[in-house]
Amino acid sequence: MAEAAIELRNLKKYFNVGKGPGGAKAYAKAVDDITLTINKGEVVGLVGESGSGKTTLARVILRLTSITGGQVIFNGVDLAKASRDDMKKMRTDVSVVFQDPASNLNPRETVMSSIMRPLVLHGTSKAEAKQKAIDALGLVKMDTRYLYSYPHQLSGGQLQRIAIARALVMNPKVMILDEPTSALDISVQAQILNLLLDLQESLKLTYLVITHDLNVIRYISDRIAVMYLGRLVEYGPTEEVIGNPRHPYTKGLMAASPILNPHDRGKEKYMMEGEPGSLINLPTGCHFNPRCPYATDRCRSELPQDVRISPLHQVACFLQEEFSIDK
Ligand code: SF4
């Protein structure tokens, strides 16, 4: 049976944004009641438009921001109640690679000191940290001569390899990759994705890949989680979700992804209308109802709950209730 690496249970992150109508406190519900299990050795892709709450979800998992409600369970430990030692272990076992490596590397530091820094901060001797930096550079297939380079001397692809090396140097078990290729040229994107897949297999890593690009998700992920305005609306095995998307939002994302279905060119497609709404002023009922062509009065007043349409595929949409395997 699959073993969980990270479990999110009814996770919530609300930001207080001042006063709303009538003087009541107003919140941006960036993460709202998300339940999701990422199994060991699995690649889960989290997809959604900008402002859907994807990056906030990653920051909550990493405990870079506090939890409003629910739980993040890592290795059986609830991180909201974790001891200092548990948190220290989590910070070595879970690493992150952000979208823009140039802005995450200190321009005044060489590649070597950037990669060594997390080790030195955790008390590793300089000699050992240097050897580990050399090993990490080898893992991302870069020559050791780059150890003495500065960020401005490297290309976007090389910078992203350095960011990955720095994430690997602590020997993590889980990596969170936030838009790992979106700042790169298209030719370099495939190289980085292939490198990530090789590393995942050889080091038996677990990935949570966050992106707005369904093509990236399809290429790299075992399972897809689709997020809309703070909530998961569809979750399941990649080929099942891509081959048979059931939530109108997932269908809209796929229709908007030009390379995903080149054979569909010229065919009539469902195109999503409007812009994603605001996390501060969420629509009542289903958050997607203002953009959904199938919305009914029920959709405008009631929040749909998850419906399992196959053992591993779940959708939060009233239209799918009749297909529930739990009825
Ligand atoms: Fe559309 Fe209603 Fe389904 Fe929401 S619950 S996606 S509004 S049909």
C-alpha cells in the first residue's frame, strides 16, 4: 500500500485584509479546506491560474506562513504541533525550488557558497559542505568549474540547475517545485524537466510541482490536482484527468492549452469566459459559478463537495454526483 509523504487535512490559510461591508473582518481565503495526500515517490502536479492559491499552499506546507486551520502531516507529525527538532528535520527533508532562480540567488555569492549555505547553517563543517556542493553540482550535470561563477555569469537554465543543486544538498525526501520552468526558454524547459525526472527516479524523491502549464504537468506528474480560488476542484491520475476531465474548470484549462491537444485544432471547444475572481470577494456557492456555462441556482447557493467518480479520481461539481461510486 502507498505510504503518505505529506497529508493535508482540511487545510486553511486565510489572510486578514481589513474590514469588509458592514465593518466585519474580511479575509482572503487563499487555501480553503484542502485535503490531499502526496504519497512517497509520487509526482503530484498542482495546476491553476494565477491567484488560485497554489503558491500560498506551498508556503503553508513549508511553514513559511502560519496555518489558519486543518493539518499538515509530514512523516506522521502534525507540523502545527511539531517540536523544534521535528521542524528542523522537516526543513532538511523538504526543500523548495522557486520560479525565478536569479532572484533567489545572492548576486554577490559564488555558486559554491550559495550551495554550501544551507549546510553551513545546519552546522556542517566547511570541508564537508564543499564536498557536498561538488556532489550536488554533479547531480545536476554541471561541471565543477562553475563553483566559482557568480549568478550574472550563468544562463537561465544553469541558474535553475544551481537552484536545484542547492535544494538537493540537504538530501531531501520531498521537493516542492514552484513553476520550475516558467522563467526559462522553451528549449531549456525540456532539459530541466528531464533532469528533474531523472533525479526523482534515481534519488527516490517525492515532488509537488506547482505550475499554470498543463503541458508541464502532463509530462512530469503521476497525479494532477486542479485548484480554483483556494479550493481543489479535481484530483486524480494524470491520464485520467487529462483524458477525461470532469470539472468544467479543468476542461476550460485544457481548452486554453494550445499544445496539449494539437489534433483538436479547428474543432469547437469550450472556452472559459471571464477572469478568475478575487479570493477576498468569493462568489457564494461554487466559486466557479460566475464562469460556468452549466451553473444552476443550486450552484449559486451551495458549495459542491468532492465526489469520487473512480477509486482515485475526485471532482467537486454537482454535475458529477450521479456518477459517484460511493452512492
Ligand atoms: Fe459549474 Fe455548478 Fe459544477 Fe460549479 S458545481 S462547476 S457551477 S456545474
